Amino acid sequence: MKGKKLVWLWASLLFLVGGAIADTLKLKEDFPEVYVVKKGDTLWDISALYLHSPWLWPRLWQYNPQVENPHLIYPGDRLSLVYEDGEPRLVRKRIVKVTPKARIEEKASPIPTVPLASISAFLSHDHIADEDMLKGAPYVLGDNDAQSRIAIGRAMYARGETKPGQYYGIYRVADKYYDPETKEELGQVLNFIGVGVSERQHEDNITQFKVTQVLKEIRQGDIMLELPDQDRLPAYFIPNNKQLESSGYILSAATDTSVMSRYDVVVINKGTRDNVAPGDMFAVAQPGKVMIDKVRRKSYEETANHFDRAFNSDDERVSLPNEKVGELMVFKSYEKLSYAIITDSKVILRPHYLVENL
């Protein structure tokens, strides 16, 4: 039932995005006139075959109120390009297999907006915590074997408010994020360690847990947070051209790497307090280099000699324009930070690249 509600939410809202988008869609020159959807495709992949800006997909899709869930696309569907009132539209012909008993086989699931493998861990497991979340969270005490590190299948004890029978993620407090300009603390990373289920509650706010999954060894003091209902994890995101009041930054990759490209997950310093929400689309810009433009010598400020950096006038110090090098889509927001997936990158992206309006 939950799945059906999600399906209808996606179907009813996706087409509505078009009202805020530019009047004319510009197609790629080499777009396919017919495309058969394959397993593993995403809405983004298919959109990129037709449009220079894949997030404009909702405008391209043909709305048909007589077809159930018109915006859900399945492997095997045949997509054709037509024109309606001068506007390009994709129409879908559903391909179904009929058994000897003339019963239509059910399709497994519609294709997602972006690859779920890239973002599922951040939807269901990884967290960015604030002080309030950490203050009230249960934490690992240990076990009756006096082990400081606990293995899978063992009884483990935690202290704090818990719910009977609830699955909890086990996390280790890691690095903090700070704003590059204001130096404000924005949040703290919680690295996912494993999963435990609450079995029995005891006095002194102590709960016995059974460890059901371990990615890394569990240690005393690790934090425990309720895991979300897997049925409620979103597979579809409605692209939205959100306008920021001021530019933001890519703070880092969400994984242990210093460079990023298409379908990598990043952390940006914009969150719900900036009215940023899942589905919001932004441009990524490479900051323009600062030049020292002396009469006899031109140099980049970052590689200039000490004399040139110390002695230059305002007229001699100039900045090159910022250059758009990619796009990203937010899929999970916190108060001051968000997780986003890079949907397009012309070059390798790095921390402190700018997040700007499209």
C-alpha cells in the first residue's frame, strides 16, 4: 500500500514541474526516435539521450490521464518522440508478455530517477547529526564478556531510551563540517558501523540488543539511531529549479575521496534552513582563479612568488570568471547541510567548488 501511495505521488506531481520551466525544450541533434527501456536504466539516463539538461525530463514526457501511472517507466517500454502543438513529447507504448493462459505478467518495478545504488546507503544508513540528536541518543555500553569490541550474533547492551523490537543503526562519531566562509559548525558525520535489534529492556535504562549486521567492529560509546522503514525510502525525486539567495559550496565527497564525478555523492553547505529540499537542482561552478596582472609578469596568485603576492595593487589583482562544470541534485536534507548526487560533470570536481543557481 505504501508503494502505491509513492507511485501515485510521483505520477501526480512529476508533470507539474513543467510550469516553472522555460517555454521551449531544446533536443539533442542525435536523439533516438525510438528507445526501448532496459533494466538498469534511470530517468536521468534516458533524459540525457534527448535533452542537454536531463532534469527537464517532466516537460518531455507525454501526460495521458487515461493511462494508469503515466509517468512510471518500466524495462521493456518503447518510447517514441512526437510533436504536439510544436512541443516535443515522449509517448510510451507498454510492452507486456502474455502467457498461454492469457494472463499479463506483472513487471517488477519502475526505473528510478537516479541510480539507487549510489544513494541508498545515505538514504537508509549514513547520517549527519546535530548536537540535539547526539545528546539524546542511546549508546553502546558493552557485553558481559568484558569485550571492548563486539561481534555479530552477540548480546550487546546499550543505555538510553529505546523501543522494543526496533532495529537500530550503530554509528561512530566522525568529522565535523564547518562553513568555509563563516566557520560555523554545520554538523557531524556519523559513520555506519552495523545494525542491532532491541530485545529486552532492563533497569537503569539499559537495553539488551542482538547484533544482526556489522560492517566495522562495534566499540563502546558508539551511537545508536532508529533505522528508517525501508518501504518509505524514496526511489523517485521530482527535479526542481530551486533559487538560492547566495551561493554555497561542495564541502566534500560523502565517501573517502578528494575528487568527484558523475553519480558521486557530495555534501553541500545548504540545508532546510535555506529552503533546500530533495529534488532541488543546482549548478556546480569551478571558482575563477585569482591572477596577479603585472606589466612584465602574469601569474596565478596561488603559485606567484612571495614578492608578487605581497606587493600588488588592486588593479593588478583580478579574478577570472567562475566556470560552470556540472550539475547536482539534492536527495537528503538536514538543517544546515544536504547530501546531493552529481548528475553531470564536465571535469573532475573538487571540494570548495561552488553550488549556484542553474
